[in-house]
Amino acid sequence: MTQPIPNTLLRTALMSVAALLVSASTVFALDLDEARAKGLVGERSDGYIAAISNTSDATALVASINAQRKAEYKRIASGNGQSVDVVEKLAAGKIYENAEAGTLFMNPQGQWVKK
């Protein structure tokens, strides 16, 4: 059975995820904030993003952001003795909390809804 992650470790880990998301989004012609604002990508409940619009920029951005998130989630999980699934779910909750109003999230029925 896994042990709960102490709040300070979790906060630090999730802050590094947030920093990663900001830095990762500047590499593409389309950044994450812009893609969200345009409704091209949305957040899933597993801590990853998905393309809503099937454009090459959105698809490339999704692949890059998700690969970077996955690597960061694995690093956090390993450092805290947790499964990646636990970290993904915690990160998804933090992403939702910090997202701007109007950000699209996929609900459990697979529909895109605005925060």
C-alpha cells in the first residue's frame, strides 16, 4: 500500500509541474495558454491535455506537453514512493484549480465543458 504524499512535497512537486508547463509551451508557434484560449486543446481528468481541434500545431503541442508532463509525473512519483497514477490524478486536480475560467475540461462522459 502506498503512503500519502506529505503536503509540502506535493506542493513543491506540483509547482515544478506548473513551471514545466509554462516553459514547455513557449517552444511552439502555438503555446498552451493560447491553444486553451482558442479552444484548440483541453485538459483531461488524468493530468494530460487533448487536442480538440485536429490542427498540426495543436497535435504537436499536445504530444510535447504530454511527454513532458509524463516525465515530470514519473520523476515526482519516484521521488515520493508513489505510483504515477496517483501523481497524475493529484496534478489534474491542481491544474483544474489553477486554470483560468473558460478553460475546457473533459468530463467523465467524454464531453468538453468550460470551467
